[in-house]
Amino acid sequence: MSQQQKPDTPAGRTNEGAPANLTHGAGASVTMPARGPEPQPRGAVIRGNHPIDQAEAAKRFMAAPEHLAMHDQRLWDLRQKRDRQKDQIEEWEELRQLASDIKTHTLTHLDTYLEMFEKNAKANGVHVHWAKDAAEHNAIVLEILRSKNAKRLIKSKSMLTEECGFREYAGEHGIEVVETDLGERIQQLDDEAPSHVVVPAVHKLRTDVAAVFARTMGTDPNDCEVTHLAEEQRDHTRPLILSADAGMTGCNYAVAETGSVVVCTNEGNADLSANTTGLHIVSAGIEKIIPKLEDAAVFVRMLSRSALGSPITQYTSHFRGPRKGGEMHIVFVDNGRTDRLGLEKFWTSLKCIRCGACMNTCPVFRRSGGLSYGATYAGPIGLIIDPTFNRHKYSTLPFSSTMNGSCTNVCPVKINIHEQIADWRRVLSENHEIPAFKKSMMKAAGMLLASPKLYRASLPVADSALRHLPRFIVYNRMNTWTRGREMPHVPKETFHQWYKKNRGKKGKKS
Amino acid sequence: MSTESRAAIFAAIRANRPNIQPPLPDVPFFDTNAPADLVPPFVEMLGKMGGSVLEAKDGDPIAALRAAITDKGIIATCVPELHGDPSLRIRAIRPDMAPTSLADVEIGVVRASFGVAETGTVCLTDDELIVNTSGFLPQHLIVLLDPKQIVANLHHAYNRPEMRSHNYAVFQTGPSATADIEGVLIHGAQGVRSLRVLFCPA
């Protein structure tokens, strides 16, 4: 790293890649300064079942100014691209409501539609498997691979296989897994989890990528031209793809009425993974089911617009049966989803289509990086999904939010993410899963907020304190809120004081 | 274990699903503002998504196609408009060819079953691709599209009969692309580096 040179070209919207006027896919719509090299901040420290210290990892991310600035600018640009796209679609809010309603209906009739899918897929010649947890998923896939004597597996991006720890498992059992998505491949070569559901290596500078490729593929560590890096990966991975024995994809939507699987990618790697070898294995969460093809239109119109601000992914691929002479399998995975379906406050999190819009808009995510969450799902959606996997280990995550509600506003399936974050805080505190310090603070706040009199009495004191207290008391180590934040300017009087003075007791101006 | 797990999963769904019966909404076509001529919006979106139009000079699309492939290396043709010709390095794709045998192809020539104006998308199916890898193993792709076969938006696209009758159908929009490194847009991630659409009645 130390001998690496500083990049000499800006990134983002430059003409070193595709024509500079194009911003489709995950392409940036802004020019970003040349940044790095700088040592890459790593993710949360995992200590067994011990609660993740997201704040500690976030602090290290914020202490890396080049990474922080790039990450923040890059994700905010995706959010702004998303806004520009939705503004062009007159029926956007109607689509969101439809998407949410379709998911509500499907999740409350999940057994019916899974049975319908199974029947239709089998009629199309697809083998359907069922796994109640990650271990079963991995074992089923391994068995299929062994039945075909497959040694090398090419794969497109799938969050479910991350959730199941499939890659490690396959490696331990003699299967060579080759990720074919550029971002995912970078992360695989760096032995690091994806930091974002859509752009897995978004936390890395190109100098980091150059270092990873130099270490693992023997390329020049000083060549951090993005076009060269992408080309190196294409050249390096293509022979592996052509000599693979089996292919694996995730599943964005499983259409019950046709028994077909829809997979969205920008690189075309689901098509490569599914069609190049004679064996296509699909990993799908049971919640990916949708009733009809007409429903697919609603989700496909919103997925890439929400995720990247692009009208559609370059490839939206529909697999209804095996290719000529090939074999196709689908493994439906529960892994906690049926438990989640029974959680009154949290079951609607199963509507998630993994677009990542909530991550792009979240001020905490943008400033701390996805790996700081130490879990498969990061960002706002992660805060409400991760505790369903392990309430103790992920008990701290719902506190990594400013509760600004932006995640809820951008969610294409209208999950009330910020309200569920608040509900998780309550559930976890009732189950004694929150640290004692946070708990005493919240108890005090609870007393104050429960009593209008006490609350009003406390406000001028707090405002006055903010005005007069020396900085070191407000911005101290105990007050995690002010780390990396400036407190707002304090008004001279509270609204109630102003109202009393100007409007009097009867609400009339005095 | 799969059979037992299947039973366990269905039992858990039935025990845990919220006890409400909301209806499945009908999805409208959202096409009231669609223009009569869908070619211009298709072309505009195709361009924004990184694709381009192969212009047919003097109204002869096949002449334009021949000009575009001459001396460009190995050509794979999946269309009757262009015959295989070993002397011109034009390979006619047959169903019995191995998927990986297309790896050395410079330009693939295929026909789309339809296009989508909303996104500049072309739909390629297994019948038209003959060997599915024809769509993404070549370095470049030329797609023949009948301008009469353009639908207004994705709602209409999903209403097409092709979506129910093919084992494989891909909505391809522009070339393969990535911007996984600092947002720099690259054409030709793992699939085709360029995609040109040639308007050509079927």
C-alpha cells in the first residue's frame, strides 16, 4: 500500500470508461476527485456471539477521510439518481402502493403461492428442493453438485448464499466457487463480505482494488485505472467461467403462475452462470414468491430505479425451465423467515426486495460503511432483519439510526423501517438485550417524555445548557450522538415560551 | 430431508402467517400517455442505456448488417437474414453446438422477439438465441428488431405470450455494464461490450 501511487484521474463520471454522458446502471452522475491511496478501514470486530460494536467500526471508517468522502458522495449520488428517476414516473407512488399490497397479499397466502410455484416449476422440468435452514441449503446444493461430479461452480451475486455462508462451506467441501459479479469477485478475492446488497465493493477505493488484484492476480499494484482493473477481472474470470461444471444464481422474484425465476443483473452474470454449464442451481428465499407475471412488472420497474437510479438493470433474466440438454434446480430456503412471518410488528420486513435504497439514503450507513454492522444485511433494513437471526449478537444494531425516517420514505415496498427500528429498541430493552448505560439514559428519557409538564420544564434548561456549557461537556465520550456531529444552534426561547408571550393564554396575540 | 423440511416449512407458514385476507390488486397497464409511434422513445432510451442503433442506409438493413460485420473476426449468426459462410468467418449457430463454443465469437447476430420503449429493452428468447450463450459470450451483439414489435412499457412486456412459453427469456438493455469501482461506468463487464439494434421487419 505504501508504495502505491495516487490516482491521477478523477472517478465517477469520467470518460475513462463508457461515454461520459451516460449514467445508467450503477454509474455515477458526478465527477469525484481522485482519492487514495489510504489503508482500507475494515469492518466490525466479530467476537463470537458478543454484541456487535457498530459504533467502534464506524469510528474507524470515519477516521479514514478518503474512504469516508468517496463512500458518502457515491451513495448520495445514487440516492439523487433515484429521485430523478422516480420524478419521471407519474405513477411512482401508485407503483409503491401496488408493490406493498402485492407483497401483503402474497405473504399472507405464502403457502398457496409456494405450492403453485412448485407445481408449475415441476411441470416445466425444474427440480424443487426445500431447506429449513442455512445448513440444509448448503447440504442440498453440495449433494446436487456431487451428483454431477461438479468441482468448479460459477455464481452470480446472491445475498441468500451470503446469509447461508455457502461459499465457505463449498470451499471446505472441495468445490471451487467463482463469483462472476465484479464487486462480489473483488470481495471474494479480498476475503471480505459484501458491504452493500447492490454494490458489494462500494466501500473500496480503486487503489484498494488495485492492491487486491495485485495480491491475488499478480497485476501492477500502481495501475489503478478503473478500465484496466475491470478488464483484468474479465480476462482472469472468463477462462474460469468457460471451464466451470455448474452455475448458481440467486432469485429476485419467483413467479407462481409460470414457475419462473427472475434474476436482475447489470453484468449479465446470471445468464452466464445459468446457461454456460449444464447445471443451474437457484437459491431462493421463500419470501421471493410473487403471484403473477403482471406483478413482476411492478417490481422490475422499481428495483433498479430505487437501487441505482437506472430505469432497469441491463439484464432482467427469466428462467422458466432448464436449457436444452441441461438441468435446473431451485432450493427454497426458510432460515428464520417463517418465524419472522409470525412477528406481529416485524413480518412486513419480508416484503424487502433488496434494492438498497434505504442504505444509500441513510446518514449512518453512508458514514460508517456496510461492514461496520458485522452482519449479512447492513443499513436500515439490516437493523430490522438481523435481530431476527440472533437477538443477542445484533442487539446493538437498532441503535445505529438517527430515526430520520428517510429509509421509510424511499422504500419501494413501503416497509415502515424506522418505526420497526423503534419497535426493536423496545423489544430488545424488554428482553434485557441493551447495554446498561443506554438503558438508564432511556429510562430517564422515558420518564421525561411521558410527562408533558416535566418535558416542558426540561426544555429551556437543556437549551440553556447547550448554549452555556463548555464544548467538552456536550461533545464528550458519553454522548455518542455528538461524535462526528455538530449540535444545532439553540433558539433563545422554546416554542411554548414564545407562544405564551405572543399568543397569551387564550391563543390570541397579546 | 427435503420432504420433511417441506412439511415443516408449510406447517410453520400456516401457523405463523398474519390472519388477514387482503386481496391481490390488479395491475393497470399505465399506458394512457404512451405515444403512437414507439420507435423514437425506444431509440432515446436505448441510447441512455448504453446501446445504439445500427442505421440502415437506403432502407436496406441487411446491407447495413453485412457492412457492420465484414472483416470483424468470427461472426455468429442466429438469423435467417444472414447465412453461415466459413469463407467470411460467419458461423451459423445450431442447437447442437456447445454453449462454450461461442467464446471466440467477436459479433453475435440475433433477433429480438420484441422491444420495450420505456427502457430501450430488447427481449431475447431461447428459440431466437438457438444456443442461449449467443446472447452474452460474443464480444459484441447486433440485435434485429421489427419496429412493429415494440411495446410501450414493462407492463405490456410481461403481458407478451413469450413470457409464458420459453424456458429462457432475457430483457437485455444496452450492453453488459458495471460501475462497481468508484462508480466508473464500464461497458463489457462479463457479457457483451456493445449492443446495436438494427430495425428490420421480420
